[in-house]
Amino acid sequence: MAGGRLYLVPVPIGDAAVSRVLPGDVIEMAAHLRHFIVEDEKQARRMLRRIVPGIDQESLVIGVLDKHNPDDGLRELLAPAVDGEDIGLMSDAGCPAVADPGALVVRLAHELGIPVVPLAGPSSILLALMASGLNGQSFCFHGYLPVERDKCRAAIRKLERESKAHGQTQIFMETPYRNERLLEMLLENCMAGTRLCLACDLTMDSELVRTRTIAEWHEHPPAPGKRPCVFLLAS
């Protein structure tokens, strides 16, 4: 077994105070670590300055991960842990390895015998589910729905059928600038009694979470705008 550990370090998903969304132990761990694996180095350094204002940036060794990293590249990123150094894995926002290429690093860490330690922090998916009032016993996260209209329409109708058949909450996201388009597709293609939750700007002062039937949304159309939003559907 390797001497170092891989710590899964969550980061804020909005502009809320760090102390509001991250436990003190997570902040202390981020201050302790000197090796990090991240999606974007510039973004990660900004986030670390926010989490640990006095952190010594010059002492940090940051490896960059994306979904195109070959296996050899992933092994190189984890080499410090094999040599006994602890490493922090960070996403651009929220929890690493969830809807995030960091899952590839975690899988390889298990294969190499590197202990994996998840740390508590905000996940937009779970926060949205908690606040939606929809079924939290059975749910499925689908990432992003297809962009092409016919494929998106087919995906929405399939999710609605599966939700009705299994009593399952269907969760998905969209790039903020396409929120209005996806909402239009949902209102056009879902049944009147299907419940739809919009969870926008989670953990921010501008946070908005509303669950309504499609019929109710038609009467009072929401306006998510171009901001981070999670969609939840239950038929």
C-alpha cells in the first residue's frame, strides 16, 4: 500500500463565505496539502487563495487533469502518493469525482493501493435533491441532456417514463446560457402533472429552489436566466 493518501477536497460552488460551506477540518487539510490534482491550475490557485488566504503558492505542486489524460499521465499525477506524500484532488466547483473527470484518478488510486479519503462539502446535485421535495430514496443523475432538439425531446420523454415507472427522481443539468432553452423543452414535452424543480445559485444569496407541476409552471413561468441550475423531474 502507498504511503500517501488521496484526499477528495470539496470547494465552494458559489460566492458564499468559505466558512459557510466548508467544515473547518477541510480548510485545515487544504492548508496542509502541498500536492494537488486539479482541472485548471489558474482556477485552482484562485480557489486555494480563497480557502486558505495565507497559503504559500510557490510551495504548491499542481498537476492538471482532464478527461483526455492517458493512463500513464494519471499514474504520474499520483506518483507523489506512491512516494508517501498526501495529495488533494479538487474540482472546479463542488465535490471532486462527481460529474467530474476526477473519478478516473480515484479509480486508479484504488488500483494502486492509495487510500482515498472523501471530505465533506457542497454538492449541487445533493443540495438540489434535498431541497426539491422529490423522492430522495430513488434518484438518478444524468449529467447533460442532448443539445439537438429531437434528441433532447426524446431524452425528456424517456426520463419522464422512467420516473413514472420506478418512482425515481431524474436529475440533470445544463450550461447556464442554455437554461431557458431546456426549460422551454421541458414545458413543451412533459405532462401537466409532472413535477419539475429548478434549483439555481445554490449556497449563494441569490439561491432559488422551486418545485411546481408543469401546469403550474405554465401559469407562472420561471426565469432561471444564465446562472448555475440543477433540474429535477418526477412523474
